[in-house]
Amino acid sequence: MGKIKLRKWDSAEYLKSDEDMLLYLQACMDEAGDDAAFIAKALGNIARAKGMSQLARDTGIGRESLYKALSGEGNPSFGTILKVTQALGIRLSAGPA
């Protein structure tokens, strides 16, 4: 019997449309609670789906810095998050908890 090859799940591969990306981010925000790194990682997945190089140009933030900030391991400033969401065409909005 042949070996089964598995590969790591990559959410970015399944984010094809702007609607997919918005629904994914909303679901992540609903699940994150107070885990800011989870939201940053979700934005990173969206950024990779759209193209990190273009995001770097649009935000004026270097690609390596973006990868680090949006990895889920970094701690991006709120200013960075705002630049990223704006460049991705995403508007953050408030609602009752």
C-alpha cells in the first residue's frame, strides 16, 4: 500500500473572493475572544491570499515585517492593523458584545 502524503492546512488557499475573506475574518473575530494574535493571523491569511507583495506596497510596510506582524506570533500595533485592513479593503466596525 502506498504512503499517504499529508500537508499542512493553509486557509489562504481557500480564500478566493472578497466575500470569502470577509466571512472568514468575521468568523475569526467571533471566535477570537481576547486573542489579538488570532485576529492578526487571520489577517495574515487574507493578506497571503491577496498577495503579500502588493500589501507591502499599499501599506508601505516591508514584506518581512508584514509576515512577522501577521504570523500570529508577532504583536502588531493597532496602527499596523488599521493600515493592513485599509489596504485589504476591509472596514472594521463596532457592534454590541
